[in-house]
Amino acid sequence: MAAEQDNGIIYGLNDRPPFFEAMFAALQHLFAIFVAIMTPPLIIASQMRLDIETTSFLVSMALFASGISTFIQCRKFGAVGTGLLCIQGTSYSFIGPIITAGMSGGLAVIFGSCMAASVVEVFVGSILRYARKIITPLVSGIVVTLIGLCLIKVGISSCGGGNAAMANGTFGALHNLGLAALVLAIIVFFNSCKNRYLRMSSIVIGLAVGYIVSWIFGYIDFDSVKSFGGIYLPVPFKYGLDFDLSAFISLSIIFIITAIEAYGDITANSMISGEPVEGDLFMKRASGGVVANGVSSFISAGLNSFPNSIFAQNNGMIQLTGVASRYVGYFISAFLIILSIFPAVSLVFSLMPEPVLGGATLLMFGTVAASGIKVIASQKLGRKEILVLAISLAGGLSVEFMPEILSGLPHTLRSIFSSGITTGGLLAIFSNLLIRIKE
């Protein structure tokens, strides 16, 4: 084993750990991201009322796309990628706009609009030095807070049983709420433990217990699946491509925000890995990482998957294991692609009852909102900053709580501003710019 460096790193960026050590480190990263990658397609499919086979395929393609995206980040191709141990997965930030787009135009509109909007992040990555001056931490914090607050509605809907329960009159039934509460309590319990591995595994443990309890009480119907065998292979553009302007605008805003988030994640990754966090080398890595976010999301849309972004939780895993070698990323990519091929994995997860998923996602979305609040609180909040914050939150939450307020607008404008995230995000960007111009 290599000697430990002063910063706690055992294997640096360009070191090649022995095969078994690299594989073990990769498995730990995989354990931290596996459920997080599959949860967004499960939520989206549930809200769109997609069948088990379609849901399972979307989950598998999420794993496959994450494997490809992670390889691009770690390997680095020219100006695309960081060349760091950066892990990518399906992003929670896009769930709200994607559900809205899917409800109006189906999967074709989702993938077509995501493909078009991903180009925005590629552009932001190429001008990253200047974009940071426009999309400030205050703006990012406001949008992240709105993402969390608006998605809580999706989480609580799942806790009550989701669309299926609404249709059969069991929404909010005691067994649904009990399952959600059980999962939530287990996650909170293990997340409060002193053992770091139990903390990192809290969501996996909570979902596993909820799944087993659901199976014992007969809430999971394995007979609904025709076969757990065979393999899944990528079928590019399987559901077609279509375009919707309002979806494009909504998604573009999120792509801009995730670009700035990616910059922060790359900074943390570089720092933990013992690499520079300023200068030309760092800026090339940061720019390449943001560009790779956009390129990976473009590829993901073609593979019938949702946008990908850098996962922040894996930075903590680098610190815990002391392994910052980008070559470990190749193992992670391989594991993700292999898992995506076998439908049994995604089918088992696709059968998960909504209250089980809701118990976990409710906490996740609350955490997203809390993260945004933390970013906002870290800024100096003077009178004008408070004004930007008030305008953005008021506008975003208004259309989320009372969508009927837009009923008098033309259809196109109504579609654009129907998302609280989009409305609040646009207000944050423009009010911040206007107040700066006035200053």
C-alpha cells in the first residue's frame, strides 16, 4: 500500500492502486450512489404513471448513462472532463421540470428538450470565468432552495400512496403513511449514528427495510413482472425526440444552476484530492467538468435517460477512503454499466411501493432545500440581497401554491411560468442583475 500523504490521501490522482484495492474503493463509491441514481427515474415514472417495463428500462438506462458519464469525467477527452475522480449520476434538480414536461408531451418531449437544453451547460462551461459573475452564490442558493421546496410536494404525494392510491381511494391510508414514516424514521436513526458507514448507508437501509416490510404485508406484486431474466441493451432514441419551448427554458435554468454547483463540487474534489484549487490547471479542470456535465446530459437524453451531474457525496468518500485515483472511476463506470444490463436489478427497484420511496425522498428533498438555505445564509445579506431573495421566493412559491393565477396568460407563457423553480429562478437572475446595474 502507498504511504499516506499529509492530507490523508493514500493514492493520489494519477496513482494506480492494486486491482483489489481499486475495486474495493469503487464498490464503496457505488454503494453511496446506487440508490441515488435510480431514485429520480422512479419518481418521474411514478408521476407519469408509466408501466413496470418502461420504468425498469428507464432505471437501467440511468445506471448505464451514469457509467458513461463517470468515465468521461475521469478519463477526460480534450476539453471535456475534469480528469479527477468525479462521479456522475442522474440529478434530482431536474425532476420538477421533467415531470411538468412529461405530463404535457410524454417521454419524447422530455428527452428532446433535455438534449437541446444541455447545450446551455456546455456553453456555460466554456465561459465559466464570466458566468460565475452572473450566477452568484445567492442566485444558486435561491434556486436550490426552490428546487427542494417545490419537490416536497412530490415526496408527500408518494408518502400518501401516489397517483394509484388517489385513483382507488386509498390515498393517505394508515398503511401508506405508516410505511413512509417507518422508512423516514429508520433513515433518521441511522443517519444520526456515530458510525460513518451506517450514516452513509442510512438511505439504503431505510429503503431495504421498507421494501421487505411491504413484501411481507403483500404490497409488492412480483407476478406483475413477466420475466426477471434476459438483458437490457441501450436503444438510442427509443421513445423518440420532441421539443417544447417552455420545457427548454425551465431545463436551461436548471442546467445553468447545476453548472455553478458543479464548479463548487470540482473545487471540493480538487481540495480533498490534494490538487490545486486555483490557477490555469484548476480552471481547465473546472471548465472541462462543467462542459462534461452538459455533454453527458446530451448523451444521456439520446440513451433515454435524464440529465447527469457531478455527485457531491463522493467527495466525502474520497476523504474517507484516502483514494483519489481517477483510475478507480473506471471500475465504478464498469460496475454501473454491468448492473444496467441485467433487468432483474431495475425491475426489483421498479416494484418499490410509492410510500417507501416517499419516506426517503421527502427527507432528501427537505435536505436539498436546507442546502440551499445554507448557501443563502453563507452570503452577506444586506437590504438589496434580501430584496432579491423576497422577490424570487415570493414569485416562485406563488405559482407553485396557486397555479390558477396564470390562467389569463397565453398558453406559451403559462407553460413557461407554471413551474415555481423556473419562475423563481428567472426572477432571481434578473432581479440580481437589475439591482447590480442600479448600483
